[in-house]
Amino acid sequence: MYPRTPSGDQPQAPPKKKRIKAKVGLKERPQVVEIEVPEQDLPVWDLDAKLSVVGKRVLRVEGPEKVTGEAKYTLDYTPKDLPGLLYGRILHSPFPHARIEKIDASKALALPGVKAVLLFDKGEWFNPNEVLKVASEGPVSAPADRVVTYEGDPLAAVAAQSEQIADDAVDLIEVKYRRLPHVVDHEEARQPNAPLVHKGTKGNTVSGDPFVRGDVEQGFKEAEVVIERTLRVPVLLHNSPECHVAVAHWEGGKLTVWASTQGINGFRDELAKTFKLDPANVRVITQHMGGGFGSKFGMQAYGAMAAALAKQAAAPVKLGYDRHQENLTAGNRPNATMWVKLGAKKDGTLTALHCRSYGTAGIGRDAGVTYLMSLAYKVPHLRLEDSDVFTHAGYGMPMRAPGFPQGSYALESVMDDLAAELKLDPLELRRKNFVDQPLLALDEMYRIGAEKIAWNRRNELGPKGDSPLKRGLGMGTAVWPNYSGPPARSRVTIAPDGSVESAMAVQDLGTGTRTVVAMVTAEELGLPAEAVKVNMGDTSLELIAPDSGGSVTALSIAPAIRAAAADAKRQLFERCAAAFNAQPEDLAAGEGKIFVRHDPQKFLTWQQAAARLGTTAVVGRGERLPNVEPYANFPLWGAQFAEVEVDTETGQVRVVKIVAVHEAGRALNPAMFESQIYGGVMMGAGYALLERRTMDKPEGRVVNPNLEDYKMIGPEELPEIETVIVEPITPMNNVGGKGLGEPPTVPTAAAIANAVAHALGFRIYELPLSPDRVLDALEARKEA
Ligand code: MOS
């Protein structure tokens, strides 16, 4: 998901600039660059910076709360937390396409314990997440012309005194459906006679403008070898551990919503718009959440319904999706059929790349996969064409690096096929064509990864030999664009008792954001991370931070926090300079002390210095400045290497090991950096081997909207994951870093698929590489 700008943010006047030097890049090959930065910006934490908290393996500040079960997630709210809390439940369509001829909720309303019933209509067809026309005044008759367009389409909701009553009430809602023809397969939906998913369109296929660089026909003329392949990937379901859920509470004209969301600011703005409220009267709170992966942006249907039910019932309401509904209506990673044509010189130099892809985001949009292809390698001539195919299925949502694992699988597979054609080592082909950006360490990442996986064994592995177990090695390049940047504002308060509070209206998805806030504050103040109390996850803080998508969070907020902490520190220095007989600018903070920079023996402990504040705290404020050109939009890179073992008798693929080498500029906390890699690799391995949403085509329903039949990766399938952090410090912002949530899941499936192709000696052009598919492919080769 790409960042959105929260409301209330005004563009700033261009700041005055100064020129500074920074020593950046890799420690092993530092480069001094001259950059122009805003005059008020803090010195860059470059290679010479002496940092005592940032860069350390600080444990998550909320860890103890989480492991003891004290951390409260939205899903945990009960009437003990909010007296009178009602439980909401949603009725969804069991059919993929139907007209609602009649819907009658009178029996549900009459059930004792039922406090509100809501029937509602959909918003605009192309953006089902936007805003529902919420009938908040409690009608019980159906809107005219109500057509459901996918299994899971919400139709009605109830709020009742217990979950059991809510379940019963939903069952009592009588709906008369008239089924309409449906299509859930994206190939069939492209046919001229396929049922239309959206009224008023010409067919179900929608294409955007192609991305063009150079002249692709010219590029293929220049090529000495050209190959063409078609590859397929399935629809994936996000399956965040915590399903979508919100608790809504009205007090007069003010609305408070606790939500499991990736963006409290965006959620607040959509609620305000839907319920016609001043955003100042809407408060969204997210303290802890169980993952989102792109599926939890905005208010969505459950958020709107929770607030509407609460209004109608005049009581707080908790409403969310159960696992089944989650997997029908909370988003998915679109599938794709990708035709790729790649041309190169005999020495492996790429000359042209053409990709045509179509995939389905169900009734929604954004099934594109080719963005990665415009970034991953140097190709002078490119033509990239993405199409969305509408089907009668739940809408797609961004999912961890939207479009990138799909595109990576296609491109890296074809790269390996090209290498085979050219009789080149696959890694050599990458080395010939990688993007050699200033400060980029990709060559170094290739070298380290190849060494760790022992790539030099590659020629000994493969299909030869009598054993049914075949081993193979494969790799792929990770790339992700940098989206981090303004707006982000922060507030740091130092109290006379020495306590420090760092506040920011940002949410922690479970990635460790809270710890980053504490660490960056502590670093600037010369304190340990545990000395900082973090106040976040609440829009009532009135500070702005991005919604957490596009791997923007840590590196969007860190410079703002630094600025706020520095501002608070400056004020503290002003208030205690007299005690040193010094000027405020002669003071420094470190190791829990305030001291005279040139005479560190003269110091006050942090507590003593803070006591000088008397009775008033100091409040520092800080804002994130724009990224520094020309580094502002440099992508993030990485390389992953996979070793697999394929059992040619059972079709089982075992991933033996993944070496994942990644960079994100400065690693603010290596332990959390690694945890992002682990998660990304796990998801990528599941994509390669296990996960697929399966549709019953005649019925138009999802066969596996649960965690039994939809197989996610578990301990049994987990490979050994060796992480390597490469740290090319970037001058892009004053903390020297970039974001990391998404890159580690980009090339995993591609690397595994390449390793499987190496092991088998032939390629299967479709994911997942499940045992049935591998066996079928082996069988087909025997027959051929
Ligand atoms: Mo995302 S797919 O949460 O940027």
C-alpha cells in the first residue's frame, strides 16, 4: 500500500538550505557526499556518528505486556472494559451474484437482547472500501435494487447483548435472493460472453496505460537471444492473526473507535467523512494489533457498521469479521497470468523486456504486477502492460509489497531460463544487469549471499543421480521503492522528575514501531530506551504520522522524533545552563548525564538537570523534513538464495535453507530488522509452496476460507533462514535509513521456484509448487 496524506496537513514553505558533508555508504567503502539540507535539520547519523541506542538489539518495549497477555488488542475488548458493550455480527451473501428481492429483519429485531439492526447499501463499485451508504437510522426494509457481487458481500449487521444472541439474530434475517449468472475464473471472465461483474462496462477487463521505456521492438531487434514464457500465480489470502475488528463508542456527537488498523489517521478521516463529523470529534485508537499486511487500511465495511450500530443502539459496539468472513471480504493478493518476453545479447546484456499481465482483484482493482520489472534490472527497452479482470469474488487489497512477489516470480524465472539458454550462471546474468546506483551495495549482497549458500556447489546439484531426492539452488533480487517521507510530527516532554514521554499519532502493527519511537528519543537525549515512555496509537494526540503502508513507518517518523527530542533537549539545556556557568549550546547529553561538551567532568545527572525545571515540564516539538535529493527516492535492495530438496516420489518440496541479504540503510534495531526478514521469507515460502485460494467455479464460492484448508506455512515447513544485514548508510534523511517491511518477501518465491527448477532440471510455470503439481509435472514429462 502506498502512503496517504492525512487530513489537516498543509504544505510547508520551502525551507532555507545549507550544504553539509556526510560520510555514507558501506563502512568497508565509505563515500563522502555533499548534500543540501534544510537549515534547521540535525546532523546526519552518518558512518562517523557515535550512537549508543540506535543500532542496538533493544528488546521490544511492549514485549513483556505481549507475552503475559496483558497487551490489549481490539479483539480483546469486553463489557469489562466498556460497560454496556454490545456484540455485532454481520450477515453476508452466500452467493457470488444475486439480486436481493426481499430482506426482512423484523424477526431479528424482535429477538430479546437485540439492540440494533442495520441494512445497508454499497458505495461505488470500483472502490468497495471507500464508504458505505450507511443507513444509521435503523431501517428494516431492503434498499431497492440491491445486488450482491461476491460471496461475502455484507448485507446486514446486528448488535446484541451477547455473541450468541447476535448469531441467532443474523440467522433470523430473512433474505430472498434471485441468483444471477456469475464468473469467478479470471480466464473465463475475459471471454466475450462472460457475465458482467460491473454494470456499464465493456467486458470485465480494464487496462491501464502501459509503462514504456525506450522502444521495445528496437530492443528485441538488438537481441541475439529472445525467450517468451507464460507464468501463473494464485490468489492469496492475508490471514492476519487478528481479524478485522472495531469497537465504536459514541458520547454525544463524539465518536471513539478502537480498531485493528494500519492507519489511525486514515481511519479517522473516513469515519469523519461518512458520519459528517469534524475530524476533531473522531478519535481512533490502536495500541496493539495482530498484523495487517496491507488489508487493514481505512474504515472499511466493518468500521462503518460498528459506528452505525453503536449510534443506533446508543451503546458501544464491537464488530468484526470472523475468520471465514475475513477470508471472503477483507481483501486478498490478486492472482496473475504473466506473459514475459525477454531479449539479451549473447554475453547476457539485457536489451528488451515486454510483459503483459492480467489478474483478478475480484470486484476490485489493482492486480498489476509489473512495477518491479521497471526497477529490478537495467533494461534499456521496456513495455509493461497490466490489466485487471473483474470477477464475482472478494476484492483485492494491498498485500505486503503489492504486485512485487508476483512480478519477481515471473521475471526471475525468465531470467533463469535465459541464463540456461545462454549457458550462463544465473548469478552471473544478474551481476551483468543489476542497477548500479551510487551507495548501492547490491554487488556486495550478491557476493555475501552466494558465499553463505555455497553457490559454487550449484553445478554438482540438479536432477542427476539415482536418488529420488533432488537438490537445487536458486536466487532472486529484492527491490522495493522508497516511499518514506513527510508528514510526521512528534512531541517529546521532559518532566521535572526526569521522566520522558515521546508522543506520536502512529500505530504499531506488531513490527516494533513503539520500540523505534523509544530508541530514537532515547538516542537524542542520551538515555537508555527504557527511560522513555511512549504514547502513541491515538489520533487524539493531534500529531500526524503516516498510515503504515509501503514500508514507510520507521523512516518517516524517526526524523520527526529526533527533531522533537532535540527541541526538548535544547530547552532543558537552556533551563540548566546557569548551573554550569555555561551557554546552553556548550552542553551535551549522554550516558544519562548533561555535561559541558569540552569539560565532561562538569556534569549533572539527568535527574538533577531535570529537577532544575522546577515545576514546569519542557515540551519539544519536531517535524519530519523532506528527503534529500538526489537520494530521496532510491529503492531498497536485497538478494535471496534458496536451497531446496525435491522428493520426486512424493512431489514434496522441502526448502532446506534461505539466505536473505537485505539493506535498508541504517538498521535502527538489528533484531527487529531480522524479524522483518523472517516474516517476509516465511510468507514468501508459503507463496512458493502452499498457499492458494481455491474457488468452486460452478457455485462461485471460496472452497477454503479458513485455516484448515487454506494452508499457511508452519514450523514443519519452515526452512533454516540465515539473515544478513548490509548497511549502506543513506544521506536521504538524518537517521541514515530506509524502510524494510516489504522487501524481504519480494524475491523468496522466485528464489525457491528457481531452486526447484534447478533440482528438477525443468520448470513448472505456476505457483504454488505443491506436491500434486510437482507430481503431475513429473508424470507429464514421463509421458512426453
Ligand atoms: Mo502494505 S501492502 O501494508 O504497504
